[in-house]
Amino acid sequence: MGKLLRPHGYLVHSFASADEFLRSLAVDETQCLISDIRMPGMTGLELQARLIALGRKMAVIFVTAFPEDKARQQALAAGAYCYLGKPFDGAVLTRFVELALSESG
């Protein structure tokens, strides 16, 4: 994601897990989170729920190689900006990030 978004001027941080992200200082400064649905440990949907419980407001974009209607509906109902199946076009992701940031700002 970093290689895709940095050339567009975005500051990108990558984390090995949802827990690592939650323990980082970036959690308070993040405006747009791109998360996989399936991750070791905490899932993307669990991360989204934790952020909501913590009162952290940010646009959330989910990506997944295993698109499921139930997960999509849950993510969007909880306020996710979008839910993309892999593989996806990098230009599509970049456009969603631009839109999410412009609408949240």
C-alpha cells in the first residue's frame, strides 16, 4: 500500500498487526485506515469495532481476498468507507482514499 500511496503524497505507516497499530502513536493521527479483513490475531472487523469503542474517528477502507457478503454488510453498517475485493486496481484504491479524506475533512 505504501508503494502505491506515497507517490501521491500520502504519509503511510504499515503495521504487522491490528494490535501493533492500536499500540502505536499513529492511531491518534490516522485519518484513513486501510485494513485487510482477515489478519492474524484481531480481524479487520474486530479492529473497526475496537476503534469505534475507543472513539477513534477515521475513514476505514477494507480489502480482502475472500469477499463475503456478511462481512461486507457488517463493515459498511459500522461505517466503513468501502470494501474492496483483491485484486483491485491501484487507481481505484487511490481514488477511494482521496474521496474518504476529502469527505472526512
